[in-house]
Amino acid sequence: MKSLSRHLSSMPCRAAVRPAAGFLLAALLCGPATAQPAKPAAPIRATAPHPLVGTWSWTLPGKEKACTETWQYHANGTRLTTSGEEVTRGDYNITAAPSAQGFYRLSDTVTESNGKRDCSRDLHEASDPPAVRFIQFSPKQDQFIVCKAESLEACFGPFRRVPG
């Protein structure tokens, strides 16, 4: 490519051809000689999916019967949750890396709900403000806990990765 550019830059920008075709030919021949060299494209790196992507489950012990929550996070920023009788869909954002305390900040917005109660007897609706939680993974990233703050004082779980 360098030799072609050097060759084109040494050519005069005059074309002895018919007027209609001359403009096009001159533009093609002279354009590359006067154009700025293209900047190299930034390398495209395949990134591994976030450790949160996948299906997670936690069973809350109950006096009468246990209740299971399943949280399914997709790489496109959407999620599906079932908890007791409740089924919700939503959008989420999570930090790419944990904080110095080892927590990822997770913001979750409900976009659809079936209007039924979850395992804790709470009701989540699309009109609710985003919920912000802090999660911390186990060293193998096969479990995580969910906390109200970047602290182990008010947490629940662990959620375990569901194979498959």
C-alpha cells in the first residue's frame, strides 16, 4: 500500500481524458495522494460475559413451606425473575468490576410484572423506582449474596448458579 501511495503521490493530478470521465478519473487518482492516512482501528476485543450473566436460585426457608427465587440475567441487560407467585421482567445495570470492598453495584428496574406477591410477600411493579443492591460473588463465582449496602450487615442469599 505504501508503494501505491508513493506512486500516486508522484503522479501529476492532470488527466488527459474526455471531460466527463476526466473529473472522475482525476478524483480517483488524485484523491488518495492528498488524503490523510487513515488512523489504525482500535483493536476489537471479545469480552467475557459478566459473572452475573446466567441463572441463579435461592430457596428461602419457611415456617409452612420453603419458597424459591430464580433470577435469570441476560448479557443484553435484561432479566427475568420468579419468586413465589411473582414473575417480573426488567432491565439491569451492573458495574464491570467490584469495588474496593468487593461489591458490584446492581441497579434493577422492573418493566413488567404479573401483579402477584414474591417470597417475601412484597409486590414489585413497573412504576417502582430502580432498586439498587450490592452483590458479592464467592471466589469461584458460583454463588453470590445480595446486600442493601456495601456491607455484610444486611444481606440475603446465597444465590447459587443453576447449571446449564
